[in-house]
Amino acid sequence: MTGDINSAAEFESALADIVESAIENNVDVRGAWEFETDGSTHYWELNVVELARESDEADETD
């Protein structure tokens, strides 16, 4: 799906693409996701938390 990832920047870009695609298709990506990496012994948990933007916080105080 994403091809080879050879740097942190490529990982972040691929992750952003996946999250944006899921959001566009009404998948709630927030929360903890547990998964095993295919072909290895690694077991992972990825936590997705939506952060407030500074502009959102400023709007709340107005």
C-alpha cells in the first residue's frame, strides 16, 4: 500500500495519507490500535489522539 519507508519523514507522510483517507471514508481513527507486523515478531500499539489547534483554543476564549 505505501511501499518502502526509509526515513521518519516518509513514515509520517505515509501515516498522514492513511489517516486522511480513513477520515474521508468516515472511519473514526481515534483510539488505540493493536497489530502485529507481517513477517516479523513485532507487536505494536499505535495511539491516535486528535489535538486542538491553537486557533480552536483562541475561538473558545472569545
